Amino acid sequence: MEKARFQIYFDSATQRAGGPKGLDEIEFRISPNPGEELRPLEKIASGGELSRLMLALKTVVGRAGRRRADRSEPRQSRLFVFDEVDAGIGGRVAESVGQRLKRLARDTQVLCVTHLAQMHALLTTTTT
């Protein structure tokens, strides 16, 4: 998903009354491939794409956590769980996803269900 585009769309409707979900409507939009328009994530993403998108977002969150720790703020324990992150991929893409998981696992606990040998080989601790 190297060339994917991601956007968070906010619709602030001041005319309608707030309810249990609030006033604003928020929608995640994605264009997984160059040249495609942004579309609602819930309508176009497969389970594997959702997992890989979550990996990207959690990697950013993990980096932010490291920066906070560098400022002597209390460190919070994190656990990231990935299932189907390897769905529909293989070869170099699978190795790239595995490398990102490995980097994320340096500072957080990562639980990943995988069926690919490339990803399994990159894990620090495994259970079979």
C-alpha cells in the first residue's frame, strides 16, 4: 500500500441535533491504487487491506509512543493484534509487512496470526 492515499472526511452538520454518536459524521476514505478516487473505507477494503492499513496507523502510533518515552513521560504498555495482515499477499510484499511488524514490536507487544513463512521467520518469539 505504498502509494495508497488516506483521508479523514469530517461533516460538521450544525443544523441537526446531536445524538448518542455526536453531531459530526466522520468517514475514512482510501485510494489503495494510484489514479483511483478516494472512496469510503468500509465499502472497498478487504479484511487484509484493513489489517495492513491498521499496521500503518499503529506504526505511526508506536512512533509517537517512543517520542513520548524520550521526553521522560510515563510509558504505557501497548498490545497490537493483527489477523489476516498477510491475506492476499506474498513474496516481497509479505517480507515488507513482516519487517514493519518487527519494527513495531521493538517497542510494543505485537500478536500476529500469520500463515506465511516469511512473516513467521521475522518474529522474535513464536508459538505454534
